[in-house]
Amino acid sequence: MKSIFAALAVTLTLGSTMALAQEAASPLSFNVSLTSDYRYRGLSQSRLNPALQGGADYPAANGFYLGTWASTIKWIKDAPYNGGANVEIDVYGGYKAEIASGLTLDVGALTYIYPSNDLHPKADTTEIYGALSFGPVTAKYSHSLTNLFGTADSKGSGYLDVSASFDVGGGFTLAPHVGYQKVKHNSAGSYTDYSLTLNKDYAGFTFGAAYVGTNTDAYVGGPSLKNLGKDGLVVSVKKTF
């Protein structure tokens, strides 16, 4: 439980700092969610178990934005010799604007922070990204400026993904996704992930059900092995305020 409160406390503290710098009528928003499994780029970050998450976002009127987000995790603790961290904190900022009729550009940087992680190299990772959206479809490329999530000699790795969001009526949206993670100097660690998510807005909450999977095996957990990349159903509920 301490890790859960630590993740949310840091997120809300960073969000409050942004709020103090703005007027009372600012567009600052917060979100809290609970998910049955925290999947990132197809791989479970919570050892196929539930995770508590929360974040804060501030979009400025000129197109620039700042944000932070946090989640409980387990994958670093599953690392050899117990990697230590059980919380992920993300801090990001960028610029988003329509550059042509119906075409939106989004560029920025994102740092993933894992407090007290003892991995060598460290799990902390910084990426820059660029995305183009047209209608319901978005294509995005992320490029690591550091080693990628504790993988040695992986600076310069890239992740390319294409996703979409379709309004299918009745308050439901359907979001297909496919991505490819290339790990530099580690072809065995490169893989493809995919998902299909159905979301429903109801009573101020967003309920989601996603089928998520990869074409790789990522076994962790000593004698009681779990494949963090296996196909599975993930359900979630999120509140934004």
C-alpha cells in the first residue's frame, strides 16, 4: 500500500505545483484509474496483477503542454537481485498543434523515473517523440536518448506505433493498435505488440476492456514463471476531474 500512496502523492504534488503557477480558471486536469494489469507496449509492468494509477495534465492555450503520471509496478522487483523500485513516475512536456487541415503534429519528451531502482544500467529512461494524427488515426515514433528501461547498450532504441479511435455509437469507442519496439544492439529483445480496446463513458467514468498481446515471451519470477508478454484481457476504470 505504501507504494500506491507514494505514486499518487508524487503525481498530485507535481500537478499541484503546476496549478499554483496558473490562474484559478486553468485547464489543469487530474485522472485516477485502476487496471487489472498495467500493460506498456504490450508487456505487463505489474506481473499480470492490478495496478493503481494517477496523473495530471496542463495544456496551455499556445499548444504547449506539461504532464505527469504514476503507476504501481512489479517488473523491477522481479529483476535479478531485486531491482528495488515498485513505482513508475513519468514526467513529460511538448507541443501539439494543427499544421494543416485535419492534420495534427505532436512533439515532445518523456522521462520514466523509477525511484530507488538498483538495476545496472538504471531503469530510468528518457525518450523524445513525434506523432502525426489525421482523422481517427495516429502514427507515433519514440526514440530513446538513454539506455532503454535498464537494457545495456540500448541508447537509440525506437518504438513505432499506429493507433486509431473510432466512435461506434452508444458512447462506445473502439481503438485498435499495433507497435514495434526495436531494441538497439539487441535483436532478440525487439518485438511487436498489438491491442484492441473498447471504451465506454458512463456516469463520469471511462470503463475499458482491451485484448493485449505481443509476439515475444518475457518470463520473470524465479521458480513461479510468468510470461509478461502473453495475450490477455485487461479491464480498467478511469476518472478524470
